[in-house]
Amino acid sequence: MKKNLLLLCGLLTITCFLMLFVGCSSSDGDSFSLDDMIGPEGPDLADFDYFISIEYWDFIGDFTKQAVYSVYIETTNPEGFLEEINLMIDGEEVALIYNEFHEDYSANITLEQGVTYDFVLVTESKSYSATLMTPFIPSVVTFPDELDYEVDQTISWVLQEDNKYQLVSFTSIFWDEDVIDTSSYIKVIEPSDRQHTIPANSIVSLGVESNLAMSLAQIDFVANNRLLVAARAINQKDNFEDYAIEKMIKQSREELIELIKSLQ
């Protein structure tokens, strides 16, 4: 139900990337900020005019070779989109919809995993292009029966090919209207890994009304000619309500560039 709702709303989006909220807690329990994760080198918003995020989110576990991805386009201009834009993937134009609330363009598209695609973004004054392969998606992901931060939690998966980056996260999150409080375990693991154990008490409880989410993410990205394109496939188990999923996905996309910077 969650996945269908997100597809209809065009809100499937670039983990749990809950792992990237400011104010996470590290694997040893010490507090740190995103600035502690990232170095002085690597992409910054000022390096780009536009950011394209190609995303596949699986909350159910139904694997197919062809999957419905969501594409999101954001501008780094603080004044927003000042020109009309058009996106073509492998020469075919994508029907974009503008979301005034999130201030981005989006669309749902069908792509194949592990296939290289050409992305061309055309504005009234300039054309941008980049080539990127979609990540391979795990065919099976086995999460713990119950999410419990007080005991070791092991996640395992089957993946036909290694991707460039893999990440595992476990997050406790609490929303009070627009205030977000999180405690997260974040781990960039080897591309060849197919199992990972999150130690007990790697995160802390944020109260009885907080939610838990565990995620496995496959990621790749490319930067070219002031265009940043990222592709990610996320398998997630959580106890969120649908409204919280929307907030989480939007927040995760806002922090993706920081993640990319940390991976340089």
C-alpha cells in the first residue's frame, strides 16, 4: 500500500537516507554531524546548476527486472527554476510534473537495472548531459522479523552484481510537526558484502512515539558540465505511516549531495 501510494503521488524518491539527517549518532554511539562525515573535497551545491535523482524504493520486496523509478530534478538556484526544462533519457522525452510544494520536477519512469542510460537536460539557454548506469537491485532482502535497537540486527540480501556503493542504515526518528529528531547508525559497506550485522544499542530510543527504519541502499552517481545525476535503489523495512514516508523521502533527497561528497 505504501509503495502504491507513493507511485500515485509521484513521491517515490535518492538509504534509508534517514541515515543522513543532521544530528545522527555514529556506530559507537557518539554524536556527530554531517560535517564530521564529509571532507573538504567533493561536490557542493555551488558546483552544479541542476541535480537529477533517479530512485527506486522497495517497501514490499516485490522484485522485477524492470522497475518503476522516480526521477526528480532540482535546481541549485535559490530563486528556483527560471527557465523551462526538458529531460530526455536515451533520446525519449520524459513527461515532467512540477511540484510547487517541493519546488522540483518529477516523473515516474520504467528503467532496467544495471543498464547505462544517457540523460540530457535542456533549458532555454543551455543543454546538459551525463551517462549513468542504474544500480543492480537485490532480488531478495531479509530483514529482522522485528526491528529492535536493543539487540543485534542482521540484514542479508542476494545481489547478482556488485554496485559502486552499498550502505546500511538503522534509524529512530521522531516528528513533532516540522521538528525532526533522529538517531542513526550509518555504514558504508564493501560492494561485495551480502550481509551486515548492526550491533545492539547502535541507536537510542526517541520515545514511544518514535519510528524505526532499516535500509539497504545501492548507489552510483556522475557529475558532468554542472549537472549532477545520481541513481539509487533502496530496500527498506519500517513502521512508518504513509505521511511520514513522504517527509522522509524528501528529506533524504536534500541530504544526498552530502552523502556523495562523503564518498569522494
